[in-house]
Amino acid sequence: MLQYTVCKSPTFPEIEAFIKSGLPAKYPNLELKAVEDLDPMIILLDKHGVVEHKEDVKNWTTEDINTYINTHLEKINISEATV
């Protein structure tokens, strides 16, 4: 889950760029969650929804976020998704 604050998104342009880039659609198990008054964070959950790890991403670039998510989440194959 990528947790972010809508009202703070101008403060975190890299987070906003990642969300608007279309990259999140490549990860069917990535949930984007807008919350109030919190810095952006990636939260890894197990299959039961229990928090396994939290990562503060407020200083990350769009590429950092994509690399981390690519490493930790399953990605759908673009050719399979369009079939």
C-alpha cells in the first residue's frame, strides 16, 4: 500500500508524479490510500492484511518508489493485461 496525503501532494511532487504516471496500474496488489496529515509511506502487508514493514518515502524519487515496489510486489505483464 502506498499511503499519501492529498493536501500535501504538492509538497511531495515525486509521490504525485508516481501516482499519476500509470505505474501503479502495473501492480494489481498495490493499493493507493489517501489519508489526512501523514507523510507518504509504503506499507507492506502480508496475505492476511497484517503490517509487515513500513517505509517512509517522503524523500524518495519516483524512480526510487518504482524500484522498491517492483522489488516487493508482483507486477502484471503488460502484454497479458491487454489481451
